[in-house]
Amino acid sequence: MSVLIVKNVTSEGPGTIEDHLRSANIPFTLIDLEQGSPLPAVHDYSHLIILGGPMAVYEMDRTPYLSAEARFIEQAVKASKHMAGYLPGRPATRPCARRSCLSRQAEGDRMV
């Protein structure tokens, strides 16, 4: 298992998520999109955690990295990666993942 944590805002970190991963000895990588960290290849990680921030998903024109993040999330959904999103990270995953989530729910699978 390898986890990628994506920060959208430098001042907002993963908090207890990071604490849990460390205590369980689960390897993770933390990137900060606001600071210009590049998004890695989707296949490099089994699990993705998308953190939030003050922006909304419709503000892609004001927050340039959101478009790249949306494409990254789409690739993750197509690759059947396990994902969790925290506001507004969760709403950011919706436009990209809606069809996949709905089809998985219909099949009885659950997103973790």
C-alpha cells in the first residue's frame, strides 16, 4: 500500500490522517499543489487522499492547478484507485468521479 496525500492549500495539512498513517507504518507522500509540487503518475500510488481548501471546484480559472488535479483524479478513477476527498477536495472529485462512483455503487463495490 502506498498513499498520496494532495494538499491544495499550504496552511491546511492532513492532521490525524498523517498521524494514523505514521502509527500504522503505511508509506505516504505529501504534495502541496499551492507550492507548485508536481502531480506524480497515478500508477505510483494505491490510495489517494485529496485535501481541501477555501476554493471551490468551479474556480479552476482562479486556481490554475485545479485543472491538472481534476485530470489527475479522472485518471485515478479510471485506474480504480482508492480515493478519499475532504472538503472541498471531495466536491472536486465529484465532477471527475461521479459516473465511476455511481457505477461502483450499483455493482455493490464501495469507494474506500
